[in-house]
Amino acid sequence: MVSPIRHTPNFGTLTDVEAAKVGQTVTAVSRTLTRLGAESVYVAAIGHSHPHLHVHVIPRWPGVDASVEWFAVRDEPGPHRVDRLGAESFAAEMKRLMLA
């Protein structure tokens, strides 16, 4: 998930600088997920259940059946599921690649 530092309800209330930073960050996260093996990366900002802008960046990993809709890929069982230690390791690798 990508969220601007300043809480704002939607894209329309971002400053130009904030909008550029959110877009650049979403792009960097998407590219990094692809480098780590994601087949596709979906991006969505729904804004219904939380009163501040946040952008979901959702990877589709190899092995997820093509019939699974974009919004359901994160709920699929498979090798992309990891425990807490695996998630921490993955997050550290994402951070390393994004800062390189």
C-alpha cells in the first residue's frame, strides 16, 4: 500500500508535488514487485472504507490461475503465501532493491 505523508481524502486534494511522489512511489513498488517475480501488478485506490488516500499495489504471482480476478489474487493459496518471517524477509528485499 502506498499512502501520502499528509492525510488527504482523495487524489483531487493532493498537491502537485504530493501527486508526483505518490505516482513515482507506486511505479517504483510495481517495478520492484516485477523484478521479484510478479507476473502482473494491479493498482487500485478505492477510498471507501478509510477516509484517507491509499493506493493498493497488488502483485499477481506465478501459479495463480488465470481465472482468478485481480481483486482476489491476494486471497489465493499458493507458494506466494509466507509466514511472518518470510514477509519480513520479502519486505527487506523490496526495500533494498528500491533504495539501490
